[in-house]
Amino acid sequence: MATDQYKAHHVGEWASLRSTSPEIAEAIFEVANYDEKLAEEIWQQQGSDEVLFRAFDKTEQNTLIWDNKPVERRNI
């Protein structure tokens, strides 16, 4: 079974490769229950409200990046 440290590293690497904020990537994996195939599908949709609510709950930032596109807190 993967450790939390492994999951955090994997999610961080996954986010970097997809030009996506770590908070969004972490939220995607939480929603996908760490199923990478499902996470990829969610990421491709680029706009899950559940993911964005979770992501902004993880940070004080007002703008996060999803596939090189800014997403502003005020727009969700």
C-alpha cells in the first residue's frame, strides 16, 4: 500500500507534468480516490466544481492553475 509521503510526491510530480497547481492535483486525486486513470479523466474535463472547492480550501491563494490556465477563487 502506498504511503502518504509517496502519494504526496506522486501527486506533486503529476501536477508538475500537467502544469497544474499542486492543490488542484491533490483535490483531483482525492475525488478520484487515488485512481490515476480516473484522475486523468477529471483533469481532462478541466472544471470540476468539487475539485475546485477542495483545491481552494487547501490554500489562501486566489488563483490556481489547471493545465496552464488560471482559475480564480471568485469564479467558482
